[in-house]
Amino acid sequence: MLRSLHNRAIFLKDMAKIKKAVIPAAGFGTRFLPQTKAMPKEMMPLVDKPIIQRVVEELVEAGVETIVIVTGWHKRSIEDHFDNQFELEEKLSRAGKTVELEMIRRISDLAEFVYVRQKGPQGNATPILNARHILQDEPFIVFWGDEFIDATPSRARQLIEAFEKYQAPIISSVKISTDDEYKRYGVVGGQPVEDGTIKVERIMEKPGRENAPSDLGAIGGFIATADIYEPLEQARQNLGENQELIYTLGMQGMIDKGLPVYALQLKDAVYRDTGDKLGYLKAIVEYGLHHDDIGEDFKAFLKNLPLDK
């Protein structure tokens, strides 16, 4: 049973700090086959750093202490990446490579990492239910392991600041404009409460431009409270054949029960869909151009590259 709104407000006041995050990472990455036959899509590099490490670093910088990564049997390399590697550390130490040694030690020390194997129906909400016993009654943030958003302040900081202000779930959103985007993403609609923030009344999954309630795409993750579990469980019981369990069903379920949910339009934000081939290549080029070690040489290479062939 959902707690009363009064008790919920008291509860959230005491639990306002976001200390736990969930990263769903059990997908097969079929858009990148055959590369992802052996390498998880989340581990594909942006120059010299896996995509998922960039996601983790953003969360940690914003104050998250526990990262729950929900994986499948084929994602062991993610666990290895964030684990200590004694043999490698010893080799670097003997070779006097202190910079490299400090770099890899920092990876395993970023946060407390907890790994859970995904079980249940397909869909991006299943990892939330799988991690429930770790999250317990605390509010939590969900970021995907194969996409991220560059923003100033960071996406995580903007969402957490909004959560602390409204004491309610916050959906990350960006403006969308193309027909393809209206068919690829969820779209939120509602009443503005201040510049860049709406109180959500309706969430539609991939509605198409003609049916969309607004031009705000639900992209880039969200913050949820324990109130999401009950509507997600109800949605799971009512899933039709071949229907996925998606987190927007839980958000809409909370709204239908009278609980507030907000959507925040991120400021100064660039969406990086690195689960898409073109988006991945664009991100590599941009990060390569700004890389401390190779940026200038890479820029010179691109300037001299014959693009008309």
C-alpha cells in the first residue's frame, strides 16, 4: 500500500540525499554486432575510457556512493573492469609507471559496486525490480550504461538538485524535433511549474509526433522513489504477450495514484546515444578532439582528411 502523502513527505525529507544508482547493462547490443558478440556495448571505448566508466564517474562526482549494475551472463568484463587487478598493479609498480598505476586503482575505488543478474521480463524497468532488495526504501537514480548526456552542471547534479527541491521523482528530458525522435523516445506532458520544469500528467512511450503531449523527450535517466515498485509490480502482472516492462509504466502509475512526478529539461545538454553507430562515432570524434594527449594531432589529421572520396 502506498504511504500517505503526508507520511511520504516526512519520509523523503529524511532521505533526500541520492546515494545509490542503478545502471541497467544486460542488453545484447545487437546494433553493434559482431563487435558486441564478445564485448559488452557498455565497454566500448570513447578514445581510452569505456562508456560505462564515464557514466559511473558522473554519478560519483554528484555524490553517489553505491552503484548497482544489473548485468547478464555475457557482461563479466564490466565486473572485471571495476575490480582490483593485482597482477596488473604489480606489473605497473615494478615498471615505475606510477601514473598508470594510480589511474587503474582509482577505477576500483570510485564507488561500492554491486552486481545483480537480470531476471524477469524484457524491458528497462526489470533491473529496478531486480535491485529492489539493495535499494530498499531509498530514492535512487537510474542511468543507462550505453548513453550519457554532456551538460554543465552535469546531468546527475541537475537531477539531484531538482529532486532535493521537489522531493519527488524527476525525469530527465531534452527537446526533440524530428519524426524519428518522436518514434524512438518516451515523451512527457504536463503543467509548467517553473522555467524548464513541468509537473508531469502523462508519459507516452514512442507516441509519434501527432500523438505526443509535448516536445520533451524522456531521455537520459531519472530519479525515482520506492513508490515506483508497486505500480511496476502491477504492470508486470498485466503485461501482454511480447510487451516490455518499461519504467514509464511505473511513473505513470504513480501519477495515476496522485503522486507528483516532475520532468526537468536539462540545461546546456548534449545527448550522446552511444548505443547507436552514428552517435557513437560522433562522440568518439568530439572526445578525440578534446583529448589532452592526442587532441591537436587528431584535429590536424581530420583537417587533412580527404572527405570527397
